Amino acid sequence: MKKFQQLNYQRPDFKLFEANFNHALNEFEYASSAGEQTLAFKMINEIRSHFETMMNIVSVKHSINIADKFFEVEQEFFDEHEPAYRGLVHKFYEALICAKYRDSLQEIYGKQLFTIAELTIKTFHESILEYLQKENQLCTDYQKIIASAKIKYNGKVMNLSELNAIKLSTDRNIRREVSYLVDGYYEKHQDEFNNIYDQLVKTRHTIALKLGYKNFVQLGYARMLRSDYDSKMVANYRDKIFSEIVPIVNDLKIEQQKRLGLCDFYSYDEAMDFADGNPKPLGNAAWIVEQAKTMFKELNKEVGDFFEFMTKYELLDLETKPNKAGGGYCTFFSELKAPFIFSNFNGTSHDIDVLTHESGHAFQGYSSRYWNIEEYYFPTYEACEIHSMSMEFLCWPWMKLFFGEDANRYQNAHMQHSISFLPYGVSVDEFQEWVYENPNASITERNNQWRLIEKKYLPYRKYDNNAYLENGGFWHRQSHIFKTPFYYIDYTLAQVCAFQFWKRSNANRVDAMKDYIRLCKAGGSKSFLELVALANLKSPFEKGTVEEITAEINDWLQQNKIRNKVTAEV
Ligand code: ZN
């Protein structure tokens, strides 16, 4: 295999691709034996694997440098052709569910592939193609506004990720000033965000109606390939987070305010864990990667081998730089059987969160590489996030490698961030459910609704006289709301599972690792709740699950009170 930089990219000839695909599909449909049908099935997967690998290479290269004209044009090519590609896959799914030798295929690949096919069929029809293209275009428009942010601070032009790092300054005036700059950027573009989203909501609603749904909610669930839970179960789960977790987080914020010695506590103080500064990794990206090699090797042999592979083939692009898209993600090049990690390291402890998180995703992709079908390299998102969020906790005993004597402070902060995330995560979900149930709401009504939900789940949040945020503009920066509707709750469901791995690894690390690796190897071959059971975890929807982890976390927080390093508590 070649290193990432040396990979050959060639734009697929779509007409030729389509002809090859249809030929293989024909063989599949008219196969005269189970063996023949399985062979045609494999051929279809090979053809898809090449196309998807080229598409992913473009997506990665484009996000590494959005100013690169060559890959900008290639990205446009895939934006334009992806819906047609999905149309072909749709035809394949239709053939799959009525395959003559379905039983033998099911024997090899299990039933999840057929569940995916059935759900996907319900989300597509040729009549919605132009609306899907519009949806893609609107999401790209959103990403461009975020990635092209160039904000001057102290004479230096910075992107949003670089500025967010300065927001962690111990000097409150700097935090306030930089937050105003960041918030100001979103405020300046608020009309564009509101308009893009308004068009997205209306486009998605139209798609839902055309496909025979009442509104986008159920379609959104089908798109997320949720086969074993519905929006009612999610609503009950959100109520659990409200009753069990919101009071704990509220208390933690009061403690945090005391620890920071502040008379008032504003949104720009929330990310600040200690008056004397949050723990920082003790070296740069290259140094972090070296520590990570040691950590993963000691954690588990399979995980160690995986990380060696990632570094050997340079499948990581970690540091933030001009014209790089925001955020972090992991993807998988199926033809190469290799994952790829993208992030924006900025020198804060967040770098370690992202590294361990994305390594969890990448390790799972790597562990599932021999499934040889596109549908099984990753499971549905809520299951995916179990691998990543659990890896963050499984790496805890090695935090001294990155933070030295601040390791325990990092763990404390990480725990507080993880639990505080739950109410925010369900807010994003409740907002979206409301939005798609009320597709004709005005932009102002939508923003008011966000602020209402924010006040319910984040009662401590105060915006220091910022009218834009007081009027409900914060959600503009949550890219999932634009790009992947209903995704966000998945992080919280997975967090509840990750807490269980944390609890179990504290009691018996070897057993917890066995279950974790079994989960990773299963890839996407099972549904969410089946995977949860396979890993010997309890369902987040089950009565008592949230309560059980809450009790454990509360105990741990009581025993590990976090303090400022040098400054006495006020
Ligand atoms: Zn993730």
C-alpha cells in the first residue's frame, strides 16, 4: 500500500461506472444459482468500493485544503453525481430484498444488510433527485462559510479553530474579547445561516411529503437507519436526561464558577475548568503521535498494531492550518482497507480528546476491514460513537504521557465535559424534532424555540448581553443541525454506553477490552441495540441505565474533587 500523499486519484468516468454497475446488477438479478448470485454480489461491492474510495479521497483532500482548485472541482463532480450513485445503490437494494437466493446471502452476511436495504428504499425515489442535489449544495454552502472564516486578532489572521483555542485563556478579558470575535463572525453571517437552514428544512419537508411521510422526523430516522427505536423512545430518554443529569450538571457549573472565582458566569467561561488554566498537552502534534504509539501498544496489542499502521501510511492529518475545513472526523477507504483521521489540533487538551476519539472510530473501521461490504465498515452512528467515546475513557490510565502531573486534572475535566455534554446533546435533538414538526415556522420562531430549549436543559447558560445569542443564534455553529439531521442524539446515546465501558474497565480492564474489541470487529453487521447487547452493555433506553451510570459518576466526582493547581479556591 502507498502512503496517503502518494495515492492515485482518478475521477471515475460516471457513464462507464454506471454501465459496469448495471451489468453486475443484471448478473445478480438473473443468477441461476446461489453461487452465481454471491459472485455478482461481490462484483457489485468491488465496483462500489472503487467509486466510494475515490469519493472519499476527494472529500478528505478537499477538506484538508478548501482553496485547492483541483479538488474543489472534483468535490463539485461528486456533489453532482452522488445522488445518481445513490440511485444505483437504491436499485441494487431493491434487487437485494427480493433476491432469489436471499437466504444464502443472509447466511453469509446476516440480516442487517437487508434491514439497511429496506430502510434506505423508504428514503429514496427518483422524483426527489433534484431536491437531494439541492440539499447537498446547501450543506456545502454552509461548510464554505465556516471554513472561509478569517478573523484578525492581535494582528494575525486566524480561523475559528485557532480562535477557539485562545478562548481558553486564563485572562477573562481575552476570553471575552475572542468570544465576541467568534460570536461576531456567526452574527455577521446569521442571515445566510438562517436562509440556508430555512431552505434545507423546506427541501427536506418536501422530500418527506413526496416519499409519503407526514413530515421529515420519521424520514430522518429512516435515513439514520434506525431499526430498533423510534422518536417516542428518544423523547422518553431526553426526559431521563432532564430529570437525572440536568441537576448534576447545574451543580457542577456552580462549583466551576466558584473554582474560577467569578461573581457571574457567562458562556465564555464555561470551557474554562481551572482559574490557572486547563491542562495542555506537553508537546506538539508529532510528539503527541509518539506518545499515542506507546499508549495504544500498552493498551492492547491489536490497538497498537492498528496505530502503527496509521502512522506508517500517514493516514492522519492532525494540525490546524489555513484553509482547512473545521472539526474532526474519521473516514474509511474501503479499496485500501484503511481508515483516515482528520482533525484540527490547536494545542489544547481537546487535541487529546480528538485523538483518542477518532482513533476509536478508526480502530473499529480497521477491525471491520474484512467484511468486504460497504454497509458493514461502520455501523449506524450511535453505535459508531460508542467505539470513539469509549476509547477516550479506555485511554485514561495513559493520560500522564500527555499531561504529566496534570493527568488527573485532565480526567476530571474530561468527565465533567462528558456529563455536561448530555443536556446539550439532547437540546440539539429536541430542537430538530420541533423544527421538522413545524416546517413552516418563521426564522424568528425557530430561533426563539432554540432559546427556550436551551433554557430548559442548560439553565446556567448566560450570554453577557449578546443580543444575537440571547435571541437564539447559538445553534448556527452546530454543523450537524445543517448537515446531518437527527445525528446529534447519537453522541449522547453512545456517551451513556461509553460511561458503562468506563465503569467496567475500572473494575476489570481485560474483560472490558474483550467486549470492546468484539464490538469493533462486528462493525456494521448488526443494529444499534444488537451491538449494545453484543458488547454486554445495557440499552440507554432501558429503565435504570441512566440512573446507574449517574450514581457511579457522582461517586467518582465526589472522590476526585477538582481543584485549581496554584490558586486557592474562592
Ligand atoms: Zn465521533
